Amino acid sequence: MPERPIRLFGDPVLKSASLPVGDIDEGVRGLVADLVDSVRIPGRAGVAAPQIGVGLRVFSYNVDGDVGYVINPELVEVRGEPAKIDEGCLSVPGQWHKTPRYPYARVRGRDLEGNEVELSGEGLMAQALQHECDHLDGIVYLDRLEKDERRVAMRQVRESDWF
């Protein structure tokens, strides 16, 4: 399956909550393959289905060489005090902003065989899990920024050549 183009901030699919995956059919298998191919590109830590225009609860990840996916993920645990860490998004190209994220996160979901899977981690993995689950809830990381940082970010979006 090919890498799919990334939808950019302003596309309504990015602000809509995704629907849960029901039956795992060839369409879902193709979506997972496309997400995994799309996340393998260097510099990408995660790609959520809405970022490639599909409003279903699936994301792929690529953290420290560990590549995979989760179907119908639920963020079931976060721990620690949120800290502001540099964060970017493929759907908001060229921008990095201090975003509050928990240092630990755990997600529970399914694989293509319907088996329950859990994925957890600290650092970049925790950040990716929170970021991708946000996408599935119609939240872009810019929505998490504090007021002054968001004002700067939105000005940068409006002035960008892609918006």
C-alpha cells in the first residue's frame, strides 16, 4: 500500500471525532497498511487515520524503530505532572510549540485479528500516544496550547504558505 497524503490544519476531518472500527474487513486492512507505510517515513512518530482523510479510530506509530498500529485505541492511563515539551504535527507543517503532555501514557485497543493490545511508554512514546488519540477525538495539538502560545501558533498558520 502507498503512503497517503497528509491532510492539513483547516481540513474538517481533523476537527471531527472518529468513528470506532466495527468489522475488520479488507478496507480496514488496507487502511492499516497505508497508515504503517505513511508512518515509516523518517521523522514521523505517528499518523492517525483522520490525517489521511479517514474518520476511523486507527493510528500508526514509529518510535525508536518500533513500528505498529492500534485499532480503536483508548487512552486508559496517564501519569505524572504534565510538562511543556516541543511538539509538532504533520498536519501543521513547519511549526513546533511547547505543548503540555503527561510523561507516561498507556493505550488499549485491538489488532487486525481482533486481539486486545496495550501500548505504553514514556518520553516520545507517551507524547505520540496522547497526540494520536487526540487526533481521533478531533483535537489538533494547537488546541492544547496555552493562550499566548496558541495566539503565536495561529498567526504562524495564517501566515504560512500551505494554509
